[in-house]
Amino acid sequence: MTIRATPLAYALTTVMGCALFLGILTGRAELFVVALPLAIALLSGAWRQQAPRFAVRQTVSVDRLSEGQQVTVSVALLAERPIPVVETLVALPPLLALAAGGGNNRTVLTAAARREAGWSFAIVCPARGRFDIGTVLVRAWDLSGLSVIEERRVLPRSLLVYPDVPAIRHLPKPVRTQRSFGNYVSPLLGEGIEPDEVRPFVAGDRTRRINWRASLRRRQLYVTQFQEERNADIILLLDALTDIGVRPYSTLDSCVRATAALAKGYLARKDRVGFVEFGAFLRWIDPATGRRQAEVLMEGLLPSATHFSYVVPRLDRLPRRILPRDSLVIAVTPLLDERFVGAVNDLVAREFDVVVLAISPVEAVRRVLTHSFADEIACRLWAAEWRSRGDALRRRGIAVCEWHTDQPLEAALASFTATRRHSAARA
Amino acid sequence: MNRWWTALPIAGLLAVPVWTAPSTPVIVIEAVGCLVAALGVYRFAKSAVVSGCVIGLLGYTFAVWSEGRGVDVIGSAIFGFTVLSLLDLSEFGRRFDGAAVAPDVVRAQVIYWLGRAAVVAVAVAALAALGYALSMLVPGGGRAIIAGAGALLAFGGALGAGITRRPGDFVPNG
């Protein structure tokens, strides 16, 4: 708790001092009379307010929400003694903003004794992250305005803003499958619903597998064999080495949204999904499946950010359980850092099934430009250069899906999965 | 309570000295003072408002000194109250700029200011009566000494009220 004199006290003292000085200098009594109201105002500040004792309570309508959603924050102040003027400010982190027409995070009110005084306001959370909104700054003024008591209360209140996840149906299919039940047709024959070939009946075959049409035609029992449906291990490799553009439209934000959408899509297909953040340091989440894993992945994506480091992380140091041999690695990157491209090449050399989801940085930068002719030309040249990076990866046999963020992710993935299926069929 | 309310004391800052001595220098000085004060109110610059008040005070001093009439207690009391109102209103606007101010706060503040204005009026009346009594009782040379001593006492008392710490006060950063 801090008490200090306000600028008004110094201002009154200055003007009163001037009036008295001029009065003595000129010998005119009027100037002493001029100083009198100022002196009375200063004396009125001598009856100092007592140390206010109060409790601050803060509640939020929701503490977990998606990007772009609003949350209502309610603040209540309960004072033991009346405070004539109390100014309360809920400190907002830089990315959070007040919702239009949703109230103010800074309010001046009167607190009566033992009666709650409160207000509420709405804030918009445009970008993902974990935000602390529990810092409340309270200033208690007396009515003279000559002294103020300041106090800072830190309440344990945080908001979790998850990335906005677009629904996607078309997902790159993995080449290799795992042993657990899933949605992908495996080359292995067994219990499944996808028919494969018809062969003569042998002892031990289940009668429900008998293909009656073939059996009647051939006058011998035949059974239909089925392909097994298995799941796959998907590793989402996020490039956190670079981030350009303004949040929430930066390349890293787009990468995180795409990663979240892919994770949600694959988990819905019962695949095991893991996550590796390739930034200044490696951060990972073990592959797993289920709703709990979806929650873990979303929490894991929240703190993704770029950090400066001279150290180049190496994926070959990751344990095998983090990066399983038969997994599909989807590298989500704006293709701006050669270190990440090197890591992708390294994975391909180690015979991983790799798909690169290249997120165009041009749209993120275009948002902050002035749209002049020179900017447009520069963006076009940069886009051409960026496409050439993707082409270089394609020449090395890596599947690259380009996503321009001004279009839906679903559209980019739909065209990509179609071309990947055709190329896989040709191979 | 917005910044437009400060237009009233700024107008008073110009009007009282001009009413006391309607001369060109007074008008010019007061106009400059009002301009500086208005600029300070507009830009929420406390130092500019104080500068405007001091310039206005200089203009008023020049007005009463050049006029050389008897003591104008009412005019000077109005001028002092105008300066006080300007400082109070500009500080209130600056302090709570951008905040949502509850109507209760404005009501309580206005009542407080009105109460203080009443106290000022009573104090001016008492001072005028005391001055008149002293002028009757004390010879000419002693009046200046008494006035100077009173001024110093008032200044010292006001400063002491703002600086002295007493039991029950808060410990800074405590």
C-alpha cells in the first residue's frame, strides 16, 4: 500500500505561494485573499483518509474459450469503511482488448461500508494463449484529491484461449499403419469390413465369411477375405523458429491453428497423435489417442512461441516413442528457416513418411502493409520465391501442401489429399 | 464530468481581472493565461494549467496594482475561487480520463466542492472583518508586518498539513 501526494497538491501549493509572494511584493491585500481559497483547499487535505481495508473479488463468465470469443469479467469490491472515491483498474495483457460497448476495465466508484460495489466488462480474446487477468490496481482518493492510496492486488485468475480450430474432413492419409484398430485399410488380411479377395474355404474359416454367390457358381465353398482397418501414428511437427506478421494473424498463429485442426481431425479417426515443437528448443507431447490427448495437445499448443537461440535442435535426439518409425510426420511450417527445411530433409532421409504443410507468410505480411504498388510487387516476388522453396522440396520427393491463409484450410487439404492419393496409386 | 466544465473557470480567469482594470496589458496577459490553461486542459498537462493560473495571477496582480483603488475583497475572493475551481476541475478530468465514472462519485464530488465553496465564503468574510478590525486597531506600519506574518503562517500551516505524519497515518510502501 502506498500513499502519496497528488499533482493537485503541488499545483495548489505553487499557485498559493505565487499569490503570497506577489502580495508581499506589491503590498496588495487582494492577493492574500486570492491565496485564501487555495489555503483552505490545502488544509482540507489535512484530514487524511484512513487506510482503506477492502477485499477484491473477481469472477469470469468462462475461463476457457476460443480465439475471437468474449468473456465477461465481474469485479466486486467490499470495503470495511466507506471510501469516497475508489478507482479500480483490471490490468489487461497486451493481446486482450475491451469489447465494443462491453464496459470499461477502469472504473471510478464509491464504496459504502460493508456493501459490495462492483461492475463488469467484456473483453475479446483475439489470439491464443494463457493470459493473466488477476492483477487489480486500486486507488483510493479522498474528495479533496490531494492524496491517494494505491494498492496492487494479484488474484489467481487466468484465461486459457485456445486456437480457433477449423473443421477439416480431408486429411493426408498415412502410408503405414499401426496395430490398433482404426479407420485406415491395412494391407494385412483379417477382421475388417473392406473386402479383399475370394479364396476356397478351408477348415477353420468362419461360415459368416462364405461368399455364397461365388460358391454357388463354382459349386465349391469360397470365403471372402477382408482387410484389417488399423490406425496410424501421426506426429505434428510445428516450426516455431520464425514468426512474422501481427498476432493473431502471424505465421506461427496460423501454424498453430492448422496443427490444432489436424490434431483434432486425426484424433477423431482414432489415430495416435503426437506433437513436436521445433523451435529454439524441442518440446514434445507423446503420441496418444482419445479426448484426453486432444485436451493435452490444445494445452500444449497454447505457449508456442519463438525464442532466440544459437542452438539448432536435432530431431534424431528424440526418443523413439516420441517419433515412432512408422509414423506420418506432418511438418507445419511457413518455410522461412533453412534449419527446419534441413530437419525435414533429415526425416525423409531416415525414411519417415513426411508431409509438409507449407503456410504462406505472404498473406500475414500483406495485412500490415499499405497496399501500395511497390508493396504489391514485393509481395508477388516474395510469393514466387516462396513457391520455389516448396518446389525444391517436391523435387526431393517430399509431399508439400501449400496453404494460403486467405483461403480455408479445408480447401488446401482437399486438393492436396486428392493429388497425394493419385501419386500414391501411381507409385 | 468532462473537460468542457473547465470553460467556466477559464472564463472567470479572464473576466475578473478585466472587470477590475479593463486595460490592454491586463487583457493580453489574461488572454495568454487562459490560452495556456485551456491548452493544458485539452492536453491533460497539469504543468500548463498551473502556468496558465500563474500567468492569470500575474495579470490580476497587475490589474489591482495599476488600478490602485481600495481593497476589492469580493473580486479577489472570486478570482481565488476561480483558480481553485480550474485546478480542481482540470485535475478531476485528467485523473479519470478514459475511466467509467459512476454518477455517485460525481455527485459526492460536486457536493464536496460546494461545501468547500461555502467554507471559503465564510473564511473570506471572517478575514475581511478581521482585516477591517485590525486596520482600525493597528497603526499603518504594523499592518504589513501582521499581514506578512499571517501569510507565512498560512503557507507554513498548509505545507505542514501536507507533510507532517501523525499516528494513524499510513507507512509508505507498508
